[in-house]
Amino acid sequence: MKTALKIDITFEQILSMVRQLPIQQKIKLTKELEKEAIDTNLTRLLKTFKTEDLDLRIIEEETENVRKELYEKQKRF
């Protein structure tokens, strides 16, 4: 059986509690917060680049064009 509690707590109170934690728990908390921030940033980045206008055929064509350009440059030297 679980009971949900709702408490009002300020950032300063949370910070005060965190400061009381042992160093290992602070490290663990830091890693969890970093993971959350990375997930948030990665999600935002992926949304930025998401497009319906790009498909595998276009990617393959562009890749082949770049390969040809690089091959031509190497032939000159």
C-alpha cells in the first residue's frame, strides 16, 4: 500500500537537505541530475533536427556526392 504525500518545500530547504547528505549520496544525486539534463538536451537536439523532408534516398545521394568530391580531390594530389 502506497500513500502519496504533498509537501510544500522551497529550493533553499532542498539545498539545505542536500548539503547534509554524505559525499557518496551527493555524488549519486549529481550523477542523476546530470543524466536528466543530458536527456533533456538530447531530446531538444533531436527535435531540432527532426524533419519529414529527409529520407534515406536523399541521405544516400548526398553521401555519394560527397564521396565523389573527396575522390576527385585525392586524384589531383
